[in-house]
Amino acid sequence: MAWILLVLAGLFEIVWAYTMKISEGFTRLTPSIITIIFMILSFALLAYAMRTLPLGTAYTVWTGIGAVGSFLVGIFILGEPASAMRMLAAVLIVSGLVLMKLSSS
């Protein structure tokens, strides 16, 4: 159950990162409210998952999901560049996430 909550927390991190971007520095009300709500949800689920998962594993997986997910949102929704170096970096992050999961099983 902790892993499911951790993945959900990571997905919520992607939501708040994206809505923070489109809030234009918290100058737009709706995206700003969504950002704050999803930040709280993401942190709460991370905290709950950390009750049973090791700190290093939980935090690494949470930030990794957020980083790679935000990277993909940037490419597919915001039109950011998908250079070979950026793609390699994302692959390395995902590899690290898989290794963290395998090491804590």
C-alpha cells in the first residue's frame, strides 16, 4: 500500500509542478489554488508512505517520479525541447528509480 501511495504522491507532484508553471508566479488564481492543494496532497501521501518505506528510497522515488513526469509534461504539453542529453538524463533517473525499488524489496 505504501508504494501505491508513494506513486500517487509522485503523480501529484507532477500536477503541482505543472500548475505552478501555468500560475505565472502565483499571479493566476485557479492554477495557484490547484498548486497548493496538490502540494499538500503530495506531501501528505509522501509522509504516510515514509511510515513504512526507508527515507532514502521514498524520497528518491517521489522526486524521481516528479522530475521525469514534469520533464515529460514539459515536452508534450509545454513544447520544451527533447534533446538527446535530456532524454538520456530521464532514462538514468528512471533506472535509478527501478534500482531503488529493487533494493528495498
